[in-house]
Amino acid sequence: MTRAQKTLKGRTLYIPQMSFEGAACMAAAFRSIGIEAHPCPDSDAHSDEMARRYLSGDECLPEAITLGSFLKITGMPDYDPAKTAFLLPTSNGPCRFGHYLPLAKKIFADRGEDELLILSPTSSNGYQDIGSGARELMRTGWRAVVVSDILRKMLLKTRPYEKEKGLTDRIFQAALHRVCTALALSDISHKKRMQEILVALTASRDAFRTIAVDRSKPRLLIGIVGEIFCRLNDYSNSHLIRLIEKSGGEAWMSDVAEWVWYTNDEEEKRLLREGRRFSTSMLVARIRQKVMHRDEAKMLALFRQDFFDYPEPRHITQVLDLSRPYLPREGAHGEMVISVGKAIWYQRHGADGVIDISPFTCMNGIVCEAVYPRVSEELGNFPLRVLYFDGLQNNFESDVEIYMELARHYHQKRGAAGG
Ligand code: SF4
């Protein structure tokens, strides 16, 4: 079977857990176009160990975690490479992300599993691997991203204050199931699907609002930036968000949509640089963004009251402008620019500190770490700290406790100054 002949037809597609909710919603979007799709199984020591057999140790943590979860699937009793596909996006970016795909392909080829499809959707071949539903999927996939961001936000803003331990997690799971059912509906128009999503989101929002909370003891608000996989995948960051909550904090996590808006904006900048201001590509990009904005606004409108204290930038350029004095977008690319700008955004909107979650040796984390001391100083010693994760499941309890002390101090100082 040649590469060109491999399609998703008749295969089960597994989606890495960049976050569980993100993977679940994206799998639902794939199901809406008739593809059997599921999130990859949870990572554990066994999946780590399987990945290590094929890696040198120089690879980035998200690569190791993702490979481990793929290998875990190969151990399932009904695994058949000819009927399996793994989703693994790629890019030509400046860091090691571009190596994930060729390495995974080589590993599975060496294992004699050539029939496996490693799906890396790209516009350059018209999303050929996905098949005829590709265009439909693009729109539903975007809705899946926004919906999972929304549910995560509701979870994180509610859970630290819940009176009944575990209730928010249960309501979150039920909400996820509800929205995934709407996302997965097939053979309906985009308009009808949006109606179904809005109904599911409204029911989910109302369920979250019924959770009894105790806000009598204020918590420290900690902004979370950093490498997108590591900050969203609880296993790779040793469940840091729960640790922050346990230590008296509340996490305000950067969304996935933010990254999508950044790539859209970069695409526009590239077209301008190439002198294609009045090109078909620019027209298509602008129309696509308009549709995306409209969809996003409809879903977010339901949560205006819930997210009132957690304002997000209206446009990604607001974040990039904040980053400009430290890392101008023309000279630095990718998550580092967003992380620095977003850290400042968080400080300006009431956060008591920011933690940057990065894989060990991550290029983005290293560059940010070099810039943060100046940012922190210029923001009155705002607690801004990179925590690196290497997959060894170290105990971060004391790091977080020390960090929370700094955040508490900053909170008090700002309060005393009337800030
Ligand atoms: S962003 Fe960081 S972790 Fe991800 S591939 Fe690049 S260097 Fe590795």
C-alpha cells in the first residue's frame, strides 16, 4: 500500500490528549464526518517506558508522551495497523516540533507497521488524507477547540471553590459528554449544529452555576502560560493545576484558541510580506477568520457573566503588542511571544503571578526564562516563574508552595498600593 492510497476510511483515529477535553471534542468533530475517532488512552509509567525504548532521551517531553500513548494502543488486543490512524500535526517551525512526525513514521516503519496511517492534515494536499468531509471538519474542529476552552475555563474557575469535593469534575465530565454529542452529530448543516452546541453549552453552563461554592476565603489567581501540550496535558505537568489549587490558588489557563488566532495572524503577515494583499489567499484567509470569529462570539456570549472577571484579548495582536518590548514578533516566533505577552496581560488583569509550564530543554521556555526577569522587575517584581517538566513525575509541591508565598506577597503589596 503506497502512502498516497492511505486514507482514514475504515480506520479508527486516535487523537493525542493535548488536553483530555480538547482531544474528546476533536474526536467528536471527526465522528461528525463519519470517522471513528477517540482520544488516545491516558499516559502512565508503562506508556513512558514503551516510548523510551525508541527514544534517545534528547526528544521533547510532548513527543515522548505522545509516542507512548500511540504505543499503548498497539498493545490493545484488537490493534490492527491497517485499521488504525494516529493524529500527529506537524509544522516547519523553528523548534523540534517538526521532528515528531518523521520520527514517529520511522519508528512504526521499523516495527513493520507500514500500514498504519499517521495523519498530519495539511492544506498543501487539500486535506486529502481526511477525505471528502475535510471542509466540514475544519469548521466543526474550530468549534471543538472553542467549546473545550470554554468548559476548561468553567472547570478551573469553579473547582477551587466547590463545597462538595469532586462535584465540579463530575459536572465537567457530564458537560463534556453533552457538547461532544452535539459536535458529533452527522448529516446536519453548520447552522443546525451550532444550535445544538449552544443548547448543550447552555445546559452545561447552568449545571456549573448550580455548584455550591465558598468564596469567603480569597484565593491567589495564577496565570498559566507556556508550551501548549505540557501546560494542557495534566500527566506531563505532574497535575500542576491541582497542586496550585491545593496550595490556595486558582489557575487561569491560556486557551488553545489563542494559538489558532496567532497562526491565522501570522498567515496574514506572511501574505503581506509576499506582496499578496489583494490575492485569493488573503481573501480566503479573511473570510475564514470572519466565520471563526462569528462562531466563537456566539458560543462565548453565553458565558459573558461567568467570564466577566477573566477578560481575554479581543485580538491576538493585543498580546503580541505587550510582548513587543521584550520579544517583537518580527524577530521571535511561536509560543514564546505569546507567553510573554500573555503573562503581562494576566498581570494587568488581576493575576497575582504567572507560571510558565515548559518541557525540559524547551526552546520557548528557555527564551522566556531569559526575558522574564526584566518583565517581572518592570511589573514591580511580579512573580513569574518557569517550571520545567521532564516526565520523571517529580514532586513539585515545595516549588509550588514557595512560589505561592511570592504570589501572596505580591498580592498584599498590590492591595496595599491600591492596585
Ligand atoms: S515547543 Fe518546546 S517542547 Fe515543543 S517541540 Fe519546540 S522545543 Fe520541543
